[in-house]
Amino acid sequence: MEAKVIWHKNLSFDGCAETGFTLPLGTDPAVGGNNDGFRPMELIAIGLAGCTAMDVISILSKKRQEVTDFEVQVHTERAEEHPKVFTRATIEYFISGHGVKEAAVVRAIELSATRYCPGQAMLAQVMPIDLKYNIYESQGDGKRKAIKSGTYKPPEE
């Protein structure tokens, strides 16, 4: 994979990769930026969320789970001193649908964590990642009823 950033001014860049899409990168004015784009560390968290989300929704679809709404949030903790790396992450899955089975959700999360998601596999080498899930029954008009919440713990190696 190839990726690059192109500088514009101050701490403003455009990032692009092999796909040809571009996105703005920036930072806070307090450190010399123009507040005009994603922070690079935000993109790492978004990449982690997107990587596992694609796995989990694909697996749930193959398991014929009727998902009507799906969101993955990544909450990170960072070191206080430079280089202010991520020190821990929690990935939280929010699945709404009709009759979505907890066992299917847990298995999809497991497969993403242990087999398919390279972002999660890479970052898990340097920090703990907690995996939580919330399952809801869709009730129409954007309403939902909480069915089950839990935590997935990968097997110890």
C-alpha cells in the first residue's frame, strides 16, 4: 500500500492513497494549525473502527442476521507525554435489528478480533483493546429496545 500527504501551508495537508481519494489533515490552532482537517491520530482510530466494522457487518450478513442499524465506536486513551501514543482502546459495537442473535454477534466480533481485522491485530500488539457490544431490537421510526450488552474477551494465547 502506498500513501502520501501533500503540504499546503502551516500544518495543513491533503492525504491520499492508492484509491485516489483525498482527505484533509490539520490540527488545532494552538499548535500552529488551521483546524481544517482530520488529526492523524483520529484517522488511526477511524481506521480501527472501519476495519472491524466491515468484518462484523459482513459476517452478520453471512449469518443472515437482520441488521437495520450498525455503528462502531472507538474510545482511546493516550499517554500524557510525547509522543502521546494510544495506551488503550475500547471498541464498542451497536447493533440494531430484528431478532439479532447474541451468539452471532459474539462470533462476528471474535472472527474480526482473531482472524480478519489487520488494524486490530496490529494495534493489539502494543496496547490492550477491550471489545463491548450492545444489541437492540428495532421498533420502527428510529426507536429501539435494548436486548443485550456484553464484553468479548479474546482467548489467552
